[in-house]
Amino acid sequence: MYHTIPATTLRYHLGDALKSLGGKDKFLLITKKNKPVSALVNLNFLEDLLALASPAYRAGIREAREDYRRGRVSTHAQVFGQL
């Protein structure tokens, strides 16, 4: 589910809108004349979106899943040893 906020309301309640993005909301749609024109997005959510939009990132995920499926895994100790 998403929430919308009119641009004029956002102007006066930006602090509250930013607090909501730190909580349960991942993004808020900003409207003008009841039409979505922009979005205010939680930074972690934006980073996730950017990563998912990257073909190299998605290929890395596919490769890691295939490695796991085939049993090509390492323990923490094997990877990091005695730090």
C-alpha cells in the first residue's frame, strides 16, 4: 500500500513526511491537482531499487543462487579464517 500527499500539504509538513519514511512507509506519492507528479522515497528503498535495476547486480544474485543450489558454499571460518 502507498500513501499520497498533496504538494501544498507536504510544504507545511515535510518533517512529518520524512519521519514516516523512516518508519513503515517506503515512499510517498506527491500529488498536484490529485494527480501523482513525484515521489519522496526512503533512502534504503531507493538503494534497493537502484541495485535491482543493475543488470550486473541481478546476474550476481542469479550466480549466487546457482552456487547455493549446487552446494558450492563456504563456511564463515573458510572465508574469513581467524581475523
